[in-house]
Amino acid sequence: MEETKQSFKVSSGEISPLGVSQVDKGNINFALFSHNATSVTLCLSLPQGDKDYVNVIEFVLDPSINKTGDTWHICVEDFPLIDVLYGYRVDGPREKNQGHRFNSSILLLDPYAKLVKGRSVFGDTNQKFVQFYGTYDFESSPFNWGDDYKLPNIPEKDLVIYEMNVRAFTADESSRINPYIRGSYLGVIEKIPHLLDLAINAVELLPVFEFDELEFQNRPNPRYHMVNTWGYSTINFFAPMSRYASGEGDPIKASKQFKEMVKALHSAGIEIILDVVFNHTNEADDEYPFTISFPGIDNRVYYMLDSNNQLRNYSGCGNTLNCNHPVVRELILDSLKHWYGKKHNRPNIIIKYR
């Protein structure tokens, strides 16, 4: 991407909430935690024509103005409320023997991004190394849950649970649904009568967070030819899997269709259990690092390291989240609250921690 000459007025911004938020109408705040970073650059990409993102605006954050404690923040005034892609370039100590993995040449995904733009087609190896961006939507109206919406509230002892993967449930033509919605959140809605025929009253969904289905292609391994359909390869803990939306993987569409699925299942008397994974990310190990977000923002904070400052691998997936760190604990709690929902805002969903 080439840097555009378009300019916007910026101010120091707010320390919280982390991620992106609308401060006032048209003013967008960005906040990122990094204890060990020495410099942070916010990179913003605006659509040109038919959403052809070709230009990037970069704001180098001044630590004397745009940093409070370990949080870097900036507010961009009179900025678009939708159709913006963003990420960060973060720099800091380069000593790997001290556990640092800073590299300012890598554009990093915001850990608190609520929407993620990445691959448009599930499992497309031509998009193996596509850039993952954060994005947002402060323009659309809130989702309408309806005045008569209510939770099933089935006692746990009475649950009859059907464990399923959103995509695999309807991806095959044997699902007998419209090819356009096979393997999607909308596909699950179409098969609710089938679920009711099975006499179940709860579905346990394998991970629906944005995940890396092509993780096996990132490094040499015996499973190089395989695609991770289960979802245990998290990229972001807040955004719904964009490639579970019908058609192209649109993150705004994915968020809306996920809610439509939740509403339809609950309206049919079916509880929803989310299988969530907070013990590792898709970013591999020290031998074959694959940096999208956390290692480049603050490896020493987000991951457990051994006495040689190498990644510990208690998860068996190359890395282990440092859940004892207060910032990581807070991220996990914020993620759980985000998915569980708030009264009168979003429906409650049962969370199963794996």
C-alpha cells in the first residue's frame, strides 16, 4: 500500500476502552496496550471507489502525548464511521534472547478488534498469507432482537447437547440448502427444523472466533495438506469468524448473521454453548514464527516464556498464552463479557472454556 497525502486532525485520545471506539460523532479513538514497545504507528486504510483499499494513512504516536502508562492512544477526528481498515506497526527491543519479537515492518492486528477483515474464501490457499486488519462499524443501526425475544433458560441438567462446527454442519451439498449459504451462520438457521427433529435443546459450537484455517500451511509439518476446520487456531478473541458469513467473508455481514443465528436458535428454544480457546494463538512457535498480532505487540506479556526466553508450549500448538498476567486476564474477561452479552443489549450465551 502507498501512503496517501489525505490528512485528518488528531488529538491525544483516550486510554480506554482498548481497541477502537467512537468518542463523539465522527471522532474515532484507538487504544493499544504494550508494556515493552518504544514506538507505535497507527495505520489506517480508506476505501477508494468500490472498497478498493489502496492507500494508507500513518500516524506515529508521540509517547509524551499519546501514551498513558503502558497504553498507547490517539483520536482521529471527523473520520469515517465504517469501511476503514486499521492495524499497527510496533517497535521495541530486538533482543530475542530477552523474549522480544518486535518488528516494525509487520502490520499487526489489534487484539481488541471487534471485526476482522482477512481472507474472503474459507481455505483458499491463494490467500494463505493475506493481511488481517481490524475494522469497525459505527454507522449501522444496532441489531434488532425484537420485543418478544427471550432466552430458553433451560436448566443445565435438562440440556440435550448437539456439538457441531458451523461450517461443516451444512457445507456439503447433502445439507440440501442453497449453495450460497452452505457452511455459514445462515446455513445453521436453515437446519433448525432438523435439529428439533433430533430432540436436542442445545448446540455446542466449535470455535466461532476469527481463526486461521490455513495454520498447517504456515510451517513444514505432516499436516501441510490439511485445512483446520475445527477452529482451534485463534487469530482474535472478539471477532466472529468472517468466513462463516454467506458469500465473501465480510466481517460486518458475519457479525450480523451470527446474531441472526443466535436469535433464531433461541427463538426455537435451543440454547447456545460456545467452545472457546484461551490457551494459545495461531502464531506458531520460535522455530517457525508466524506473527499476525500478539508477538509483535508484546511477546513477553502475552506468552509464557521459559528460562531461555523461548515460548513455552504447554498447549501443544507452539505457544501458550500468559493467562497469569493481569493484562491477558483482562483480555480474556473482556472477551467473555463481549460474547456472553449484556442485559437488554445482547443475548446471554453459555461459554465453555477449553
